[in-house]
Amino acid sequence: MSSFSSWVRPSTYLVEPTSPIYEYLRPEPVSALLARHGEARADRSAQIWALLPLERWLRPAQGW
């Protein structure tokens, strides 16, 4: 697993069912992506890294 995985836990933001990202994405594929990455079946750090800034950007835009 990449060094990315050792310092960030994206699930803290991306698995929240109330995350504003789910107004644009379906939660099931995101959960599957996180699961595959977390189980070290695949290095999905690039995809997760792409989702994190979007999720964080949407929070202030929606009053989070």
C-alpha cells in the first residue's frame, strides 16, 4: 500500500452518509473503492485523492 494510506484515513470523510459529495456521486461505488483500497487488494490512492478535495470543497459551499 502507498504512503498515502499511512497518513490519511479518507473514510472519515467519504463514508459519512451525509457527506455533500453524495449529492453528485452514488455512495456504493465510493464504498467499494475504499474497501478495495483498505483491504490492500488495489492501490486506489489516486482515485481517493481526487475525491477528497471535492468533498472538502463542497462542505463550505453547503454550509458544513
